[in-house]
Amino acid sequence: MKKPRINRSREVNKEDDALRQRIAEKAYELYQQRGHAHGSDLDDWLEAERQVLSEAASQTKMNSKTLSSRRRRSKEKRTS
């Protein structure tokens, strides 16, 4: 029997779109902070990308620690 395929492309596309949107908003903030000076759009985008991805990585790390802590507490309750 074949294993059912899971189509996650729509889910991934939504996540990608949300990430691109956050980067675009951050890049626009950087542009505004520079006084709307033109000519640094790529620099703004790359800096925004760095900041947003860094925030996302930190959030993922925090979520992972929270999940591990919950699992540990759950296991402790079962063994008590």
C-alpha cells in the first residue's frame, strides 16, 4: 500500500508570503528611518531580511524550549 502524500505546498506558500510581507514592512520602516532617501532599497531589503529571519529563529528557539519544558513537566507528572 502506498503511503499517502501530504501536500504542504499551500501551507508553505502562505508562510512564505507572510514572511515576505514582514520583510517588506521592515524594509519600508528602514527606508522611512533614513528619511525616504532613495538608492538603498537593496540594502534596506537585506537588512530587513536579516532582522526578520533573526527574530523568527529566536521565536522558533523559544517555542522549542517551551515545548521541551512542557514535555518534561508532563513526564514528571506521569512518573510521580
